[in-house]
Amino acid sequence: MANSPDHDLQRRPLVDIDHTSPEYADNVQAITRDLRTRCPVAFSEQHGGYWLITDHDNCARALRDDAVFSSLHAAEEIDGVRYGGVNIPEAPYQNALIEMDPPEWNVFRRVLNPVFSPPRVEALRPHVAEFATQCVDNVIETGTIDFVLDLANPVPAMVTLLILGLPVEDWAKYAEPTHEVVYTRPGTLEFDKAVAGQQWMFQTLYQEIVDRRASPRDDVLTELVTTEVDGRTLTDEELLSMLNTVINGGVDTTTSLLANAIEHLDRDRETRRLLIDAPELVPSATEEFLRYFSPVQAFSRTVIQDTELGGQRLERGDRVLLCFASANRDEAQFPDPDSFVPDRFPNRHMAFGLGKHRCIGSTLARHQFAIVLDQVLARMPDYEIDRERTERYPSIGIVNGYIRMPAGFTPGPRSQ
């Protein structure tokens, strides 16, 4: 946050909110609804001070204005500004692409665009279906499942590793620390375990990069290692950062969306029956699940030019938190926003962001979600979640997810 006189701070609309706290996670919709009503651009002194942007219009404006609201994450100050990237508090390392600004952002986007092109994503459909079928087959005869550990975790992780050309059977080694580092608190043994898992992941990815440079293969990782942009290939450090971004984006967010949707349909049996009887509604319901649950709850930006937003004066160096989950419940944009409407149209949610930084893997995420949900509805339509043993993330500062979600259902046959 830029240095400001005390009297300027006093004029800011101060709120005592910490978006990383369990209290916020338990009451997020009530808290953000109140902020949208009385002060959609408000200032919290937590985490060094930051603005919470909770309404749709101001979030959209900031997301589309890279010249004022920077995504950059830099190790050192630049011209007196600390660029903290997309997380508050900031992550210990830079995530390529999502924590870059043009023109550097352009280089990484051009490298990744072919990987997530429509033809390549379409070609992945049978593999997604195969992985989903395999995961359901593993439990279908038992009548019990943990929707997170047995299905929502492994399928996106396996698909992500398949895309990169890494061993699919290693999915848990990548997925578990990726999830755990989000929901465990620093200073705990659980967090140390997650960090150790991430270190294994980084070391393994580095060795894979070195291997592809020495022995190119017919896979995406080789493509990323050897592609030239502006007359050069990416460095090992740049590739590691990019792979971390792809894995984090591919593994954690789709898992969270699936878990929230399955939990919701356990409560809303009428909508579950509707989607079973009318599967053609799944695509529109997918958009509503994205709006309603916003698997990525918020991302932050750094203000790099003095500006005005929502009637407030933001100064160069200020940090802002763009609350996607709140913007996606904005009454001014979505009629009856707190109701789940499976055929809602139009549905201009920002679950994947907006502007240049809109999620590059959004089409793949939609495909994975719909395919897995189809498996659940078709093969275990009467599932009931064991709520006493279900555990969600203790905080939802960035990702809104579940740790485990055991359930029972009528056993059925394997697919083959």
C-alpha cells in the first residue's frame, strides 16, 4: 500500500475483514452482500492493507484495465512499488502468466495457446471420460465413495498430467500438495508436509525439463521446452513457473467446482432429478455452478496509477482484492442471485476472470466438469453425502473447496 497521511486513511471506508479467516469462509455471502450494499469498494487493514472490490461493475473494470491494475508479482520493488501478484498474502514464488503483465505476458500466452486450443481440448474428451469411468469403477460395487478423494481430485490431476506428458499414475503426488498448500495454515506440520510435496513436484518438473532438452519426445512438455518466441526458448525457471501455473489451475479449481456441485445436488434433490431427466441442461447448469460457487473466490491486483474506483481514491501501490464470488452474486447483474437457476440466461459470470487474464483452460474445465457430473448422475443417482464426516477448506481466501466428502449410494456394476 502506498504511504498516505493518517487523515487520508481515516477517510477510507474501513472494514474489519480478513478474507483468509474461517469466519469469512463461514459467512462469505452475508459479508460480501453487506459490502456490495453499503460500500462495494472498502478498505481492510489486514495483511498490510488492501481494498475489497465486491460489485460486478467495478471488478469487471479492474480486470479489464491492465494499465492501472497490475497482475505482476516481482521479487523486488520496482520504482517504489511492491508488486504482490494475484494473492493476498502474496505467494512465495511467481506464477507464470497469471502474475505477469504485457508484454512479458504475451510471450507466455503465445507459448500456451496451442496447448489449450479447441481441437486439442476436444481430443481430450475420450481421455477425460476414460479417467472418470475408471474412478467410478473403482468404487461402484462398494456403494461408498469419497467424492473428493476418489473422483474430483484424481480426474483433473490425471488429465493435467496427460496433457503435459507426465506419468498419469503420479497424479496424487501432484494433486495432494497442490490442494494442501491452499487450505493448511503456515506454521503447522500439515503445511510443512504440503511444502515438502511441492518441493518434490518442483524438483521432478525440473528433471523432466532437463530430460526433454536432452531427449525431446512427442509431448507437450517437449513442445514447451523447445518452442521459440521472439527468437528464444524459455529458461528452466520460466518453464517451472509455467508448469506450476498449469498444474495449479488444472488440479485445484476443477476439483473445487465438482465438489461444490455434488454437495449442492445432495441438498437440492429437485435439481438433481431435473439434470438426470434432462441431461441437455448440464451445459447451462455448468455455467450456473460456476457463477454460484466461483471455485476461484478472488484474485488481487496492484494499483500502478492513482485512480478512482467506486467513488474511492486508490493510490499507486495500493493492493486490491477482486472478489469474483461476490461479483457473481451481484443483484445488479443477476436477478435473484442467491437462487440456483440451472437454465439461467444470460449468465455473464466472471468465474474464469475477464480480459487478458481470463483463464486459458476454461473450455477444458467445462468439459471435465460436465463429463464427471454425467458419470455421477448416471451411475450413482441416489447418492447421499455423509455430512458429519465431510470437511471443507477452513478458509476460502482464494479457492473454495472441500478436503473430503464421503457418501453412500446403491451399488452398481463396473462399466466392463
